Amino acid sequence: MRRLTFSLMLVLGMIGGLATAADAPGVVSTTVPPAAVPPAADLAAMAVIDGPTESVAGQLVVFDAASSTGTGYDWLVSADVNTDGLWQVFEDGRYLAFASPIPGKYRIVLSVAVEGQSNVVELTFQNGEPGPPPDPPPFPPGQKWQVVIVYESAQLDNYSPEQQSIIKSLTFREQVTAAGHKILSGGIIDQGAPSRTGEPPKSLAPYLAAAKSKSLPRLCISAMTGGTVQTFPLMADEAAVLNFLNGVK
């Protein structure tokens, strides 16, 4: 009886197995776990400007943002001058074209954004030769001078009335002295006078020598302690001479 029961169970198990195979003939069912999907790569916004740092004024220059990471390229060009019309972006902002006839230093700024992040980079660009530095005041304020003015009496009528006043005016001499400078004795002198009257005072010889072969009238100065004589074309009027001596630009 036990053998019969075991045989029936074996047969039923075989039938069950055949029934399962009959449901999908020739197919073996296999469960495969889903493949792991790698997370999206973390992108960091990075702005990069490729381009020159100097050029000739008026020459077309192109700046390239293609090495940047991200989207939404925003450019800015700034300088001490108005930059309207001097630059333009193209190809969805990846490139900036710049051309300016105005020499100077310009700032090229690029901003790049991605997924809520942004990055900004700046390039300093010298367009053309740097301009000359501003002229310093002729002399440090407070410097005091020995003063000689050399003119030519034969040309006196060709000088402006204001320059004639510098040469003839006692008031001008007093103003120079009041400012702390010193007009040397006989220091407003006709260049041709020594040839008519003999040797000039020795104190004036270096000033006459410095003014020789230069256009007249001429302002000649040296430090109160002596030293090198400097010469300049005589200024337009008394106030201009005083400003010059006082180091006023």
C-alpha cells in the first residue's frame, strides 16, 4: 500500500512538471535582476576664455568659450570708455568678436551656467599700446627756484603784450619774490646786452649759456642751492609763470 502511494505521488509530480513545460514549450524561464543604471554624471559649470591678451587697436579679435563646461554663455566687455558697438557674440554665445580703435585696457567677462550652478571668469585685454602716463606736475610743490628770464630786445615788439609785461613789470618781480623764489640780480636780461656792455655778472653766465641757441624769450631756473640750469619757453602770462614755478599743473 505504501509503495502504491509513493508511486502515485511520483507520477503526479511528473505530470505537474510536464504541465509546466507545456505552458511554454521550448522556453526556460529565468529571472534576471534589473541592470544597475549609473547615476547621471555630476556636471560642474566652468567658464573658460580662449583668446589673446593683447592686440593692435582696431584689429578684429575673437574670444572662444568652447572649452567651457555648461550652457548659457553670457559675455560682458567693460572699460573706461563706452563699449557699445565694439563687440558681438555669435553661435549661441560660444564666441565673442571684438574690435575697437580706442587703445586701452578692456575686461572680457564670461559667465557659464549648468543645472543651477554658474561660474565666471575674466580676461584682461590690452588693446593697442598703453597710453602715456599722465604728466606729473612740473616740479614738486614747495620747490623754490632761482630765476632768470632771457629775451632779445630786437624782437621785443614781436612778443605778446602779456610776455612784454613779464619782462617789464615790477609787480611780477614782487610776486615771484613773495612766492619764495628769487630773480637773480639783473636776471631779466637781454641776450645781446653782454656784447654791448661787456661780460655779464658771473652769476648769470650759466643761464645765458643754457639759453644760447634756443628760441627766446626763455625762462631759466635752477635750485636755490645751485646746480643744473633748466630752460623753458616763456609762458603766456605772469600767472602761468607763477603757476609753473609753484609746481601747479
